[in-house]
Amino acid sequence: MTSPEVSVAPAGVVSMESALRVIRSLFAWAGFIAVYLFLYTPLVTIGIFAFNDSTVQAPPWSGFTLQWFGAIGQNGLLFSALTFGLSVSLLVVAVASVVGTYFAVVVNSATGAAPRVLLAAVIIPAIVPGMVLGLSLAITFRLVGVPPGLWSIVIGHLAFTVPVVTLVVLTRLRRLDPSLTQASMDLGANGWRTFWHVTFPQLRTAILAAALLTLTLSFDEVVITFFLAGTQQTLPLFIWSQTRFGFTPEINAIVTIIGAVSIVLIVIATRVIEREVDPFAGTGRKRRSRRGR
């Protein structure tokens, strides 16, 4: 019985394929690095000049200092804009998380053509251009006597953040096992207890993700806020108004702080989501239990 012949590629062909793989890998890494340099170089530059002991926002480096971070509290307009913007964003996150989750549950439980109609009614404000939405809200508030300020901004931000929360939570709701809800109802639990003890624990990660996204969108909003703000400015409006006179070291410092806090929040949220998916993530307990089987 003869053994089957094994074809061997010529050495030149193998070396050419290896060279092509190396070249493709180098181009992939070069593109990856170029994209991240494009995205993060401006942020790093702002962070560097936040510690520069000079009011001139250009090289050369004049020395290390922390005075610009201390100057934030001394700049009354900047600090007031920061606290006001945070107040608006936190109120928007609280209300949008509750209302958006409620809308998601209503849309998910509807039957027939109702889900499509309800969902369209919810998401329309999110796809309307910000200038149109802000101007229409400003005109409406003036007609009904709502003064520009905190609550007009909150309502304006809710118009585009509630749809975001609704879509994120609804996506998670549609992936849940309906038999768990049905089993809870069969055991005598009412709708509220079923939602609180069965559905809500499975929605926590989605609500957290939606809340973080809402916080970012609300805190960064400029166009709608411009039409609805009164004499008090949010931080993005203040920074935008200051760009006409050039960036100051205090603005670099506050942007650096916001960036650092955002990174910390994202890391915390990621850890929470990992623990929600795998309670033993990062502890090694799951790995040891598998070995012990």
C-alpha cells in the first residue's frame, strides 16, 4: 500500500506569504496607532498645558505648576458654570433614567402595531436637529410663560435623552427570557413586584450604561442649551463664549479634570458590568471552581 503524497510549497512561496502577513500586520498596527494619535493627541496636549507655568498656550515648556487648578475656584464665572452644568446633568440623568425605562417597559409590553407607533413617537425628538428642537422649545416656553433657566434646560435635554435611555433599555428588555416574568406572575406576584424583583435586576447594567451616556450627552450639549439658557451658563456654553478670546489655563485645567473623572467613571461602569455578567470576575473563584470539577 503506497502512502499518500504530501505536497510541499516551494520555499520562495512560503517566504513571500510570510512577508505579506508581516506587511499587513504592520499596516494594521500603523493605522491603529494613527487613529488613536488623531483622537487622543488633542486631549493629551490640553492636559500638558494645564500643568504649564505660563499663560501662553504654546511651546516652550515653562515649568510645572498646579496653580491653574487652584484658580478654578477663584474664577467665579467658570466655577458657577461648572456647578450649574453638573446640576442640570444630574437632574436630567435621574429623570431620563426613570422615564426612559418606563417607556421601554410600555413599548415592550404593547402588542400589535402599538410598539412601532409608540417607539416612533418617543424617538422623533432625538432625530430632530438640535437647532430646530431648541428654537421650538424656546418659543413654546415663552408662550406658556416658562422662564429660561434650570428647568427649561432640563426639559430640553430630556427631549433627546429620554429616547436614548428608552432604546438602550428596550434592547435589553427584548433579550430577556419572558418565562421568568410569567413564572413570577404564576406564583402570585403582581406587576410591580415582578418588575422590581425579576425584571429590574436584569436591566441594571443597561440602565447604568444609558445613565452614563445621558450624563455625557447632557453635560456636553450646546445648541439646545443656547436657546433655553437664561443668564446662567453651563460649562460648554462658557467655554464656547471664551474661545472668542482664546483658551486660558483655567479652561485647560477644568477640561483635564473632566476627562480624568470621565475615565474613572467609565472604568467603574465597566467593572460593574463585568460583575453583573460574571459575579466572580477578577476574583479567580470561577477559575478555581472549574478546575475543581
